[in-house]
Amino acid sequence: MKGKAMKLFLCSVAFLSVGVLARWAESAEKQARPVVCMSYSIAKTDKANDDAVAICYDGKKPALFYRFEEKEIPGRENGRVKVLVGWR
């Protein structure tokens, strides 16, 4: 009986450690990554606190960004171009 209990204990420890490692790998993948949008708009949400939301139209569906910045980058033909850099 002692051998079966030990095997069960080792199997459960192995199972839990795999679950913990999978959870850790998943959290490492979900770090905020910047997304650059060429076609976007900024919507004000609250005048008192000067809050805003950015809407990016570059993908199939519009994406909302609560953390974003407007930047100017060098363009190919027109000098400098305004883009939106947002973090999901």
C-alpha cells in the first residue's frame, strides 16, 4: 500500500507542476505589446478628467486602446506621418 500511495503522490506532484509551468508560460505570453495604427481616431470619454479612447481601423475589426500615444514617424513620400501606438 505504501508504494501505491507514493506513486499517487508523485503523479499528483508532476501533474500540478505541469499546470504551474503552463500557467507561467501563458502569463509570459500576455505581456503588453505595442501595436502601430495608421488609420485611427481618438474619442474623448470624459471632459472632467480628460480621458480618451483610441480606435484603430487597420484590422478586420476596430480595436480599442485605453493606453496609447500619438507619434510622428518618417514617411516614404510625405515627410513625417502621424501614427498611433497602442498597447493591448
